[in-house]
Amino acid sequence: MIRLASIFLGFFPLLFITTIKSEDVKITQQSKSKIAQGEEFVVEVKVEKGDIEGFAKYQLDIPKGLIAEQIEVLGATFTFDEGTIKIIWLALPSKNEFTFTYKIKVPEDFSNQIFNLEGRFSYLEENNRMIAEANKVQVQIGETEEEILAAIPPEPASAQAIRDVVSVDENTFEVEVTIAKSNIDGFSKIEDTYPEKFEISVIDDGGSVFSYVKNKAKFVWMNTPAADSYTIKYQIKTEGKSVDFNAVVGEYSYLDNNETKKVSIEVGALPSISTPAVLAENTSPTETENEVEVATEQEIAPQPKEEEITKTEEIANAKVKENKQVKEVEKKKTTDAKPKETVKKVEKVVEEVVEPVEASTKENITENIPSPQNGIIYRVQILAGKNLVNGAYFKANHNYEENFVTENHKGLVKYTTGSYDVYKSARDKREDLSGKYTLPGPFVTAYNNEQRITVQEALMISNQKWYK
């Protein structure tokens, strides 16, 4: 019978003069619309043929890699080769309507995709080849990109906040609080509580509602700004009273899954007016004046130019060298008291010169600019702010002594650590940092050829799983 069908099909083109679209036969296909890898689905085809009889063929092309098998074809010959299904009857069933079925298997490693079942039913009528098109049935295998993205939960909500203060005059200061956030929307709040009452007025409320009650400056958002970072600015007048900005208690509060979370506002740049009192200890008037001049210039320009950094590093290195020489003298236990005093003064100068810049010695934490990396990588952001700080700042404020790199992103200096090809490794590093240091909410960041993208996009591109 199969041989007879093959011979008949070989002459099929010669027997028919023309091909005509049939209006008398109706073909209806049904199947599941979505199927997962490793599963199979049944296709049911209903043929409403009327009184047509004799030879007929059903043909369908499916994506390569799928496997088709017959279930019930009512006396027909079923063949499947190179993605093409053919079901051939030498004599159609006598009933005016009949239904046949077959199944399609999806391998475990089959790619996500969407395709259409577009079967055609052909038969012979008065030496004409008649074609009846079946209805299209869309089948989705696996997940779409949109579904994959929707299924990946966002990184946990996190935020980092820093307060910078500049002096307008001896009684007037401008305070700017910068928030760098991830996955925060809805309610949020900034609070700066001062040790005593001052006159405070808003310069830029950042779209919030401002209030100042009981020494507390408060900025409240019912809907947090959508940007990754934003700032508020206000002015404070001391009217001759002294103010210690290190004593200001600042908090940024936000909602994460209806749970209130808080991070402390870091102390950033402070006005240079406070510098002399800090430097005056254990120094002569001439030395203090010189050191204040260096420190003041650095605080006015918290992001020095490259040549300024180089010059300062040279000074720092010279001071370090001098310091080592003095310490060698001290180790020899000389009776001369002057070298000991020189050690204190030199250490003080080195501390003040090195503090605002990216200086590097064997005792310092490594800080640098990340080397270019291609493809998808993950890092962990540990802090963000407007001013450049060095490893000494992280050690003093967060007990953090590991390496980090800096990048400029959307107007902020952002500090990240690690470089991972696998998301889970970055997630594990985030958890380790959260438990080990007092960092304000480290979180995973993602890059594609060194361009920041969302973690969800990176997971989809790299075909990796998300871990909580």
C-alpha cells in the first residue's frame, strides 16, 4: 500500500492540470497553545469533506528539532522527515466528517520560540488539485522574553545616602543630601536631626513635602522619584552659634514590600571653616597655617583634576618616605626628643594630604578604575556619592578593608567590588558584605560590555537563574 501511494504521489503533479483553493472542505486544527520543554502535545484535526472520496493528503511543517508521531490517522500512511509531517489516504474515510490525531514532542534542550501550525489538506477532484487551508494555531514553546523578565524578581530594594555641606559665609551653610537607590518607589523620607535649633529654609525639595519641627528637617515623598539618584538641598543659618555637622543624625527611610527600612546618611564633604580647629592640635602656628591651606584647597575641590591628584600623591609619597626615615631613627632609640615631635607632625600632614585623594601605599586599600570587560558581568555596589573618597574613608566609616573600583554614573561616583560571570557568585558576595561590614545596603549591579543594564536583562541575556 505504501509503495502504491509513493507511485501515485510521483505522478501527482502530472495528473492535475491546475491547483484550486477549495471552498467545499473545511479543516479545523486544535492543540495546546503553550508547552514546556520536555513535554509533548496532541494535535487534533477535524476534516469536514462532504461527499469527497479517493486520494487525499494532509501536510504540515514544524520547526526542526521537534518530533512528530501518529496517534490515530484512520487508515492513512503517516510519515515524518526533516520537520515535515505527511498523512496520506489512498481512499478517504466514507464519513462526511472525520477526525485524526498526532502528537509533537519537545526535547528538553529545545529553544524558546513561537510558531504556527499551518496544515494543508489536498485532494483530487475532476483532475484538479484542490487545496483546503487549515486554521492557524499558534504554539508557544517555553517562555517569551517578556515572561522571563516578569518572572525574575528585582534585586532587593536598597539605598545609600550622603550629606555634603558647603559654607556660604561664617553663619550660613548649604546642605545637600544625595540619595542613590535601587528598586524603591512609593513612600520615602529624609530626616536630618540637629542637636539644637537653627533657622532652616529649603533650596530644592526634590518634589517632596518639607517640614522643620523640633530641630528635625524632614522631606517626605508619597511617590519616590523614579531616577536612580536624586538630591535635596536646604540652607541653615547659625546666627553666630557653632554647629557640628558630624553630630547631625540623618536617616533615609523607604518601604520594601510594605516593610519600613532605614539607612543612615553618610557624612560627605564638610565646610573648610571647621578645618583649622581640627589641624591646630600639636602644631605650631606656622605649620597649622600651611596645613590648613593644603586641606582647604582640597575640600573646595573634592574632585581634583588628574594633574592635581598626581602632585598631591607626590607630596604624600615624599611625606611617607620622610615618615619612614623618622621612624627608623625612632627605632634606634635616640635620646633626641625633636625627632619624636617631627614624627607626629609628619604623620598629621600625611593624613591630611592623603585623605581626599586616591593615594595608594602598601597599607592602603586598593582603589582603581575597572578594566574593560566584554560580555555580561556582575558586581556589587557598596556606596555612591558626589565626592571621591579613598580606602581610609571606608575603613573608618564602615570597617571595610577590601578592594573596590570607582565609576561615574548619572552624576554620582559609584563604588563597586568584584567581577563575576555568574549572578549567584555576585549575590553571595552581596550577602557576605552585608553580614561583615556596616555598609548601607550593598546590591548587585549588571553590565553588558561595560554598560550598566538591569539585573533582569543580564539574567535573560546570559540565560542564568535568579537567586534570592
